[in-house]
Amino acid sequence: MPRQTIQTQAFSDQQPGTSGLRKKIAVFQQPHYLENFVQSIFDSLHDFAGQTLVLGGDGRYGNLEAIAVILRMAAANGFARVLVGRDGLLSTPAASCVIRKHKAFGGIILSASHNPGGPDGDFGIKYNTGNGGPAPEKITDAIFEHSKHISEYHISDEVDVVLDQVHDFRLDGMRVSVIDPVTDYAELMASLFDFDAIATLFRNGFRMRFDAMHAITGPYATEILERRLGASVGTVINGVPLPDFGGGHPDPNLTYAKELVEEMLSDDAPDFGAASDGDGDRNMVLGARFFVTPSDSLAVLTANATLVPGYAAGLAGVARSMPTSMATDRVAAELGIDCFETPTGWKFFGNLMDAGKVTLCGEESFGTGSRHVREKDGLWAVLFWLNILAVRQQPVADMVREHWARYGRNFYSRHDYEGVDKAGADALMTALRARLATLPGETFGDLRVASADDFSYTDPVDGSVSTGQGIRIGFESGDRIVFRLSGTGTEGATLRVYLERFEADMQRHGQDTQAALADLIVLAHEVAGIQRYTGRDAPTVIT
């Protein structure tokens, strides 16, 4: 079939240093917009002729149409084969798994993660390299530069693309293999976890609820939890991926996973509850009437890792993003392993994992993972918890409280101010940066500032330096407040405020996190001038 070279105009919507492009779906539907970015990806890569590409997405509105375009462009640009999930579906961790298992050159993942979908929702696209992880900055910056100067793209005229069944077909000479999106991932999970022990747990009456939020993990959770492990039918709710996620916001937190949270707080709550997000790389974990913070989850998994077959030999090290609580640091110290503090972004963990420096890693934004893939992995974290529960035979709340009694508790919370005016949010951060030199030594009530900085990270593997990663204010008491602007939204800006207080005495402050952090919450507003710069007197989401 003939191939076309389409003349086009340059664009530069992607921000340098970001892992992909995330916009409203209407933006992607503009003529040539998607094609320009995909061609910019291909123009930034070298020596991929004759190689294999992995392709899939989270099933949101526009997913199938975009995949058909990318397949035609991959053929015209010289790829020999594309592995694509049936119906265009692949969770982000499953895509990483497929890239690694089949030794693909790389992969293109279509997702806007936990952002809403539908005809008025968000869409996204990113490139992952051959290690299965997000492209490093040298590639994303190259994509950005190409996007500013692109004048043409290449696409096949052939349009017969059939993705609703597992089969192989030819597209302009390129082999397209439509694969079951779950199989490779499920086999990897079975190699890491004791499926027999977890199945026994369910046979003995253990009850669970998994909320897939009408997003990509529905088919994965149904196959693994209900079919392979024997959890009762109905364990997985909202399990059919929908283009608009059923009208919901597929972000697994206490605000947006309302149906699950209400059930887990009820008198007849199941023993264990979990949820995942739009593309399957995040997780929320709850016990009966008990919420496990992502920071505590990483610490508990680190402390109990050797109970799980895939990690029985111990951990090389552990890593956490800077805003994540320091609970894992104390576990790592007792285990005698390194704990790395990185900027937010999974690519930083990928470098450490590739170098063999860490085994587990996590972010406070409900992302946890390990070196089994190079993305955070929601369902993997849920299975990790199930395996530990099967061994320890304890309720979730008892296990976490026992962990606190041993290591102390980090009272921790994140306050999100979503969709605030970007100019105001930028002004807030600029004003904070201007005060960094004078904050140390200042006293606010009983709290005296010990340190204040804008976090900078030097990668111990490649020596690259990342600056401006978030403002940290540390107090002599050991408490801290962190301020960051998130880049995951498509409208306005999201200001994230992280509050943390360590307490060795479990009798102090009681169990209510917001009460324990009350003075830090007031202080964060005072120091940053949140209401003055954003017009908000309360956060949109508290986790």
C-alpha cells in the first residue's frame, strides 16, 4: 500500500522534561495534532527500523481511534512489528511488562492516568523505552525540540485495523500482533506471589472488595482475583472499562473512590478493600474501617517483603519520592539497606532499579512498585498486601498498628488544591522561594524552623541534576511541610501541600490524622498565603 507524507505545522504544547503530552481530548482531535506528536516521538528515536513496538491504552474516550492512527504511522516509519492489546487495552504496568518480556524497542501508552475521561475529558500519550519505563529527559527533551520544528509526518494509507480479537495481521507490510492484554501480566504476578496461599485465604472466608472504577484494571482484577485466586464473584466492582469511566473520576483516594470507602467504613465491611486508577498504576488500600496511607503502605511492604516469594531473598534497597513520608526510612535503617529520596516521577526510580540499587519504591500519590516492571503498579501492590495478610493472618488495622508500635508513626496527609489559577499558584511558589533564606530560625508558636530549601536531586546513577522539585520546610521537632505544584492536570494548576509529624508514643495525638496535624495545617496556610494567592480557604481533596 502507498504511504503518505503529510505536510503539517509545528507545535510545542509539550513541556520540556515531562514524560508525555496530556491535554483535553478536544485538543488531540484537532487536525494533525496527534500525528505531529507521534512523528516527533519517532523522529527522536534511532535504529528502530525492523524493531518491535508495544502499543495500548486505558480505554478512555478516543483510545481506539488514536491507536489506529499510531499503527498506520508505525508502519510508515519502519517498525517491523507492533504488539497491541486487544480492543486497544493495556494497563500502564502491563505495557511495561510486555515491553520487557518481549524485548521490544519501546512502547507508546495512551492514558491521562487518573484524570477524568469522556468527550469532555482528558487524553494523554507517552513513550516508554526498552527497559519498560518512562523515557528519560534526554528523549523527552528531544521530542519537545522536534515538535517545535516538525513540518511533515508519515502515515500508511491502509486503514483495515481489526483489534477486537487475538490474531496477527499485516498493515502495509508491518506485522501487527493483537495480544490478550492480561496474560503476560498475570503470569508475571503468579511468579512473584504465593497464589496458593492467597487462594487459601479466600477459601477460608476472607472477604475483599476491589473497585476498578470502570477503568483499565477491571479485566486484570477479575481474571486474577476472581478466576485465578478464587475470590467470590462480585469481589471486583465497576470492573468494565468505559470510555468516560462511568462518569467518575478514576483516582483511587478517599474522595473519588466513594463507593468503596463507604463500604469499608460500614459495620459489615469486608476484610480488605482496594482500588486502582485510570491506567492501573496507582492503588489505595483499606482494611475494615481503616485507611492505609500510601506512605505507610510502602513502609509495611518493605518491612514484610521477605514473606513474599518474589522478594524472599531480601531487598537491595528502597526509594521514595521526596514528598512521601519518612516512615520507610526507619524500616530501611533497621534492615541495613539504602533508602533513596528522589523527585516525584517514576523515571528516577527506574534509574535506581536498572542499576540494582533498589527493589521497592513508592510515592505518596498512591503509587507503589518494584523492579518487576518500570512503572508503578496498582494491582501488584494489592497482591503484595494479600500475600502478606495470607502469611500473617492478621486484620489490616492490627498489622499496621503493630508496625507503628515497632517503628513509630508518621502522621501524614496531603492537601490538594485542584484547578487553581496557575498565575496565582506560580506567584505563591515564587514568594515561598524568596523566603527560603530567612525562614530557618523563625518561630511559629511552638514550632521553630530548622531548614528550608527547594529540593534538588543528583542522580547517583547518571549524575543528572534535577532542581526546583518542591519546597521543604523542616522544623526542629522533626515535623515538616512540603509545597509542590503538580503537572498532572489539564486545567489550571494543582497545589499540593504535604504535612508530616513523627510520633514515637502511640498514645499521643490519638488516631485522628487531621487533628494531629492541625497546627501544621494552619501554619502551611500562614506561611504560604494559600488563600491570598489561590482564593481557596480549604483543599479540594484530603488524603
